[in-house]
Amino acid sequence: MFEAQLDATLAIAILIGFGVLWIGFGWYLGKDNRSIDDFALAGRNVGIAFATATAMATWITSNTTLVAPQLAYQFGVWGMIGYSMAALGLILFAPMAKRIKELMPHGFTSGDFIRTRYGRSAWAVFMVISLCYAMGWLVSLGMAGGILLSSLSDLDYHTGMTAILIICVGYTLLGGLKAVIATDFVQSILILVGVVVIAWFCIDKVGIDQIHDNVTQWQPELLNLAFPAAIMFLFNNIFFGIGEIFHSNVWWSRAFAFKGGVGKRAFLTGGLLWLPIPIVTGFIALAALSLGILPPSADMVGPMVAARVLGSIGAVFVFVIVFSALASSMDSLLAATSDLITQDGYRKLINPNADSDRLLKISKRVIIGLGLITWLLCLPKITTLGALLNFTGAFVASAIWPIVFGLYHRGLTGPFATAAMALGTTTGLVLYFVIGFYVAAISSAVVSLLICALGLLLARGQFDWQRFSEEGANVSE
């Protein structure tokens, strides 16, 4: 058992304070939203400072603040380094963001790209991949809110999970992407300062030498650079992180929302700023042995160590940091998934003639629906955050090569892109259960690449890039 660092009254007060602050901020920012462009894409006018902050803050999520310590606790050095390699997704997406903005200046979603580039069959497979990933990530964020509260206070898992969903749905619903990006800016500052302070106190109180000695004595495998499962995790996580960003409408919507010339610089800077954060948060977990902490679940180790090092006041500090990290991702995911369902589902399949006011109403209803579904799926905490997130790796890694070839090469055709995503996902899921979570993404990416390469050899097409401009003109009418 472990001793809670926050009493229930204080934890509830912090939740209420956060809720009032962010929801009020969302209402203020959303007062000027007049169209679906304003609500979904912040008027397509986001500058470099806010663009960089939202790129970094959105990628600092439950993965970085809770799963990175979990993986360091389980895999040691490679867990920290492997997770930091997810920064490659942001860095490599930087030139792609520029290309996306040039090809689709009036685009709305990643689904727009897949449907125009490869046709409806590929689009259908891509939508399944996108929605499975989005729900997996949303559920992981809801779970993380519950884990955070139960790690630091006397409140139970369901209270924290419910609170973060209500708060994020509230201000995203009122403010749209403007509120998401503005709160990300504030949250990114809180996260950066907080992570540095926690790491500093951890080193000062425990000491690097003591942490090293205890790990060497009791868990030497965590320092073993030839640890096979950890090495496989390293490469798997690289493809997982790249797949997450390349396919997700969270990042495509930002490429559309940023001003011209901003996207490339924002994603590159955001990726470089994000790179050291998983190493720092992962290092904190290695102090668990020295502090005598045995977490009931591996994904609770990060906040428990930080709270032990900083005490009761520090627990408030930890709560604010991790809650900010969760909110900065959940709001982005709610907004982007709502766009995908509204534009690619409702507008394309149900009501092609819907005007901006109608689309705005549907988008808000979808946000509420996503929040409710996520809450229901989070009620039974049936797995750890790491296991849940890596399950989605089989889906997203299969989309890497169809998107890359689709953006830069005329030759890949729809049938091969469809097969690459479908068979890549299937292979990754099978190996996830047969071998382990640390091979799901890499196996999916390899199979997808082989099918794309085969397609370029056997049925090379000549896609006309002008089709994106023509499709965009129709969308903007």
C-alpha cells in the first residue's frame, strides 16, 4: 500500500479550480467563432508561437508523463530512449506539413487527402484505422486522469476520469480549436517548468549514484543495453510514434490551421523541445527502488515517485503538470476526431449540402458524443496505459507509407494503398497477441512498406496533383 499525498478535499478543490478556469477560458475564446472554419481550424491563421506550443503540448500526454515512467520502470535505459524517439514523428512531419498546406490550402481532414488520393475503398480502411486509434487514445487519456488522482489522493479512479472528461469536453465545445491551441500554450509552459523542477528535486534528494547503485543491485536488466525486449521496443516505438502523427487528423488539422510558412518551423521546433522530456520523466521512475516505492500498477510509478520526493505541496505541483499534459492532448483529440466524423462522415455520406451553421452544430454534438463514449469505455480499467496505446500501434503504423508515397510520389494506386493499410494492420494485431506489444507497430509498418513497394513495381500510376486543388475548391464552396 502507499500513502496518499493529497486529501480528498484538496484534490476536489484543484479539479473545480481547473474546470472553472479552462471552461471559462474556452467560452471567452469561442465568442467570436462564426463558422466551421473558425471552430474547427481557428480561422486558418495560427502564428508561430502558438503553433509551436500546441505541437509540443499535444504530444506531451499521458504517454509522456505516465507511460514513459512506466516503460523506464519496465525496460530501463531503452525505455527512456525508445520513448524519446517518438519526437521523430513531429520532426519528420515538419516538411510534410508544408507539403500538405501547399497541396490542400482549403483542406479540412486527413480523410480528405486519402479519399482524393486513393479513392473510397482506401478512405474506408483509413477511417477505421483513424477512429480505432482516436478512441484508443481518448480512452487512455481518460484512464490516465483516473490513475493520476488515485496515485496522488484519496479519490478513486472514476472521479478523476470523469472530471478530466467533463473539463476537456466543456472548453473544447465552447471554444473549438482556438481554445485548444490557447490552452496548449499555457499548458506547455507549465509542463516544461514542472518537469525540470521535479527532476531537479529527484536528483537532489536521491542522487544519481544512489539510483544507479540500487538499480544495478536489484534490477540490473534495466541498465543492460542488450536487453532484447527493450531493443525491440525501441524500434517498434519509432514506427509507432511516426504512424501516430503521420496519419492522425490531430496533426493534419494543425497543418491546415497554421498560417502559410509556419507549419514546418512549428513542428520541427516542437519536436526538438519534446525530445528530452520522456528521458527526464522516465529517469524519475528509476528512483522508485531507492525510495522504497512498489506501485500497485506500473503506470502509477511516475506520479508516486514525484509526490514522494516533493511531499504534499509537491503533489499539487505534480497534479497540475500531469493534468495539463492530459488536457493538452484530450482537447486536441476531441476537436480533431469531431472534424473527421463531421466532415468525412456526416458531410460526405449523409448531408453533402450542409452549410457552415449545420456543420458547426453537428461538430459540437459529436464532441459531446465522443466524451460520453469515452467515459463508458473507461469505466472498467481492464489494462495498463502502455498496453492499450501499443495495441493501436498496429493500426497507425500501416498508414505511414501510403501517406508518404501519397504526398510525394504519383505512382502508388488506391488498391495497393488499401491492401497496405488493411494487411499491415492485420499483421500487427496478430503479432501483438502472438509475440507481444513491442512488435505490433514495426511488423505492421514492414508489411505495409512491402505492399507499397510491390504496387510501385506492378501497377505504377500517374496521379494528377491538380485534383487536390479541384477538390479543395468544391469543399470551400
